[in-house]
Amino acid sequence: MRALLLGPLPRYLLRLLALRVLSVLIALGGLLQILDLLDATTEIMARGQGIGGVGHYISLRAPTLLLQALPLAALIGAVFAFNTLAKQHEVIAMRAAGLPFRRVVLILLPAVLLIAATQWLLAEVVVPSTQRALTNWWASLPPPKDDTPDTELLWFKSSGVVIGVARVHPDGRVLEGVRIFRRDDNGHLLTRTLATTARYADRHWTLTDAAITDFATAKTAAPVAQLAWETALRPSDVQRLSAAEPYVSGGLAAAVLTGENTGSKTPAFYRTRVQKALADPVMALVMLLLATPVAVALTRGAKGAPMLVSLGTGLLFLLTHGLCSALGEAGLIEPLAAAWISPLAFGLLGLVFLLRLDRHQ
């Protein structure tokens, strides 16, 4: 058992898998970065940032792109690793020594756990931080000369109140064209507050020229020059919500559901995000299991068919997982099912691949 865990074979197999996953991750991440820069470079240059601005954008955007590429890198890296074992006839040698292939998969579990931990760390710690920094940096840049202001309102919920904002200042501390709607437990409107601006100072908001309409009496009070606004909304929340593609981690989704943070989506969206934060790291193990057919690619004259099976099922898994997540976020299926049904189903399929591989050794 000690040799199984610490011997030269485990070290060789773990290094083989880790290096291939890392190589594929760098290649895919670089490709996604190039495609992303095709859209962003012109905008960065138009804001007068030059090459330095492009480099800063790359450093802040890279973790998000690596997170997107990691599941596919885990699949392709495992396929390449098993293909190497098959080409060098090392699978045959291990079988001749009485080592079933399921034992090889167990040996590779530390690498899988490292990939899963990396995915969780990126999704819950690194990406939220870099996305927040990117949003703040982008908001601080001067707009292009030909930029036209956005006329659409920004809508979100905070402390059970629906809020609409016409314009957000880059630092998130000043809001213009504020609309605040309060509702009862049945969703009926109670009051509407219209304010010219809302300013954040000394840890609280102040509305300017605020006029409150009471729908029970159908009367609108005279505008108040300065009115304190009690809300859990913070400038950082405003900056995040006003971003083009606000990133929602599992921790942030849980905070929104408990009322500790502000969100602009439905409860189903945030419940699905919480479940996905738990389920997504399991994808690394599923990808490893789906790649196992490649280990017999050259042992039975199968040539490229097992590789196509592994890649096909892996891509189908990503597609199904994304579709289920979208359905869960839209409230069409339960969040628990949306996050877990595809990892469990394709994980079982991967186990079938592995057991068939050992049965016919």
C-alpha cells in the first residue's frame, strides 16, 4: 500500500496527468484571452490606456478565462495522459503486473483533488476579487469621446425593495435618477420614492429632492431636499451590479439570499449558483472517468474511436451541465437538480466506462 501511494509509479502518473492538464489549461486560457482581446483592445485604446492598459486588463481578466477553461482542460489533459499510457504500452504492462485500471484512477485522485481545489479557489476567491478590481478600474477610466450615455435603467433589489437607477457614477457613491419601490408581502406596491440623486457618505445614503407617493391614499408628498435612506446597499454593490457581466460566486449568492448583500436576479438564480459552487469542483473527477476509454486505444486496435468517445461524452457533459444550470437559474427546474443531475449522470457513465475496462482486461 505504501508503494502504491508513494512509489515511483504514483509519482509518474500524477506528474503525467498534472503536466498535461496544466499545458492544455495554458493553451486554452491563452486562446480565450486572445479572443477576448479582439473585443476589448479597441475599447481600451479608445480610453487612452495604451499597451499598459492592455496588460493590466489581461492580468485582471485571466483568472476568469482560466476558470472557464479548466473543466475542458481537465478532460483533454486526462485524454492526453491516458493516450500516452496506451501508446507506450504502459497500460498493458500494468495489467500484466496485476494492477487493475481502477487502481490507476485511485492513484490519480490527488491530482483530481488539486484540480477541484483550484477550481473552487478561482471561483470563490480569485475571480470575485479580480472581477471587482476590473469593474472598479474600468469605471474609473474616462469614457470615449464618441460615447453616448446609456438610457436604460439599472434595476436591482436591496432589503426587499426594488430600486431603479438612471446613472451610476464610477465610484458607486452617487446615483442619479433614483426610483425606490416598496411592496408588501403579497407584492402590492406601497410607496414610490423618486429622487434626483442618492449620495453615499459616512456609511449611509442621502436622497436629494425626494418625493414619496403613497399608493394607499394616491397622494404624493412635497419633495424633501434631504432624506436619509436606510438600505443595505453599498457602493461596491452598485459597481458590481452596474458591470456589463457581473460575476456571482456561491458565497455572494448565499449572501444575497440571506439579505446580507444586494442582487438583481431572482431567488432561483442565486439558489442555483449556491448549488453550482458545490457541484462544479466535482467536474474534474467526472472528466477523468470519461477519459478512461482512451487507455485501451491501442491495446485492441481501436485506434481513435475511444478518444472520440471520451471527447464527445465530455463535451456533451459540459453542454448538458450548462443547459441545466440555465434552466435552474431561470426557475424552470429545482436548483439542486440543475447543479447535480449532470455530474451524477455522467459520473455514473464514467464509472461504467471504467468497470468495463477492467472487466475486459
